[in-house]
Amino acid sequence: MNQEIEEACREAGIGASAGMETERRKPLKLMVRQDLEVLLTEEGRGAEEIMMSQSLFEHAVLYRREKRVLPEMRHVRILHLQAEEEKLSLFFLPGLAHSLPALKLICVEGEGRYTLSVDRDARVSGYSFAVFSRKVEKVTQFYPQAQGGEFPLLILPETLPADVCRACRVQLMIPFLAHPEWYGMEAQKMYVRYLSGHAAQFFAQAAEEGHRELLHQLLESDPSLFGLSPEARRHLSRYTGPEGLDDPAAPPEETHQS
């Protein structure tokens, strides 16, 4: 886990709350191994960060959600998740919202690279968190037919934007556009190249999904920061006027996702 990014996430409000940080610089961390009973103890109820394996997470939060194996933990802001397989799914957001209502950041760690499968669920209103990892190879949508709801933000510095399914791509770019300093030099170049080469499609999608404020901020940013060409900035300006674009829909860009 990159400590700088974790601290940057905290400062940006993605990690522990400002009030907690004032009272206690080091948040209460809890390692959950196989015994979920620890979550019912005083230590468990007060934990601000928890660490668990992929298999335990899936057992406790996802696959057995109807039994509510994982109790509600109101203080947990960060979940450290140890990936064990080639595919990791975050496919049931209501289960997460019930068990970890204050969750702001999932840090996925592990040895090998994996595919992240994420969900979008309209039943969870206002529940927003970010996923950070350097090991993600590609991102797919668990329910491709799902239209409503929101995906988590994705902080994936070593993942090519082209390897993220189109539906999640704006969620990948938002953290980079807001905090390019979280990304190394090579990752910055990779994201800038993608943004420059797919400007029209990206701006159209962001506008379609209601991210007008993001587009305004991007237009007002230092022209050299994200390497946007004059042509790209002209595309961008079409979506930031008072009326927006008359026909914001753009042809979906090609994707290699299966």
C-alpha cells in the first residue's frame, strides 16, 4: 500500500474523518482473520480501519448478505482487502452500505494482478467510496445491463484507461483530474495520452453522466497540466456553455472489454 496515496486520500476526505484525525492521529485498525466474532467486541465496534482477505470479505459481505454475517460497523472508513484470486467482485453495494455505511476507501492489496468486477446499483443513494489498487489488470461491469446508480471512484495508477469498461471510465478519470499528484510520472503520461486521444468521447460521456462541474474545472485548469490540445479544448468548451451541447451523445468509443 502506497502510504503517500493513503495519506492524500485521508486529506481529501476519502480516508478517516477530520474529526477522528484530530482526536487520534492513528486510526484504530483491526485485522479480521477467520473469526468474525471479533467484530462484535468493543474493539470491533470502534474500528476505523479493517483488514480482511478476499474470501472472508466475499463470505461475510457479498455471498451471504441475506444473513448479514458482517455486523454494521459505523466507524469504518477504510477497508484493506487482500486479493487472493484472479478476479475480485464488488457486486452488491447495498450489502456494503448496510455493513460499512461510512466506508470511503477500499485498498486492494495482494501479490498477483487481477480483474476488478464492479456493480452499479440505483437502490443505494448517496453511498460513495473509492477503490485504490496498483494490481488491477482490467475493470469489468458485474451487471452489464444495469443503467442506474453510480460506480465507486477508481484510483488505479497502473491500469490503462483502455482496460476499464466504458461505463466505469469517468469514475477512473475523476481522481486523476482532481489529484494528478497521486500518480507517478509514467502513470500521468499514460492518462494524459488517453485523455488527449479520446477527448471527444470522454467529454461527451462525462457530460451525459452529469459531470458538468468536472468539465468546467478541467477547462479552467492550466492548459499544460493535462496536455490538452487546442482541438481537445474546443471539444471541451462545447460541453461547458450555459446550455451545454445540443446533442451531447457521442458514438460510444471502441473498447476491448469482453
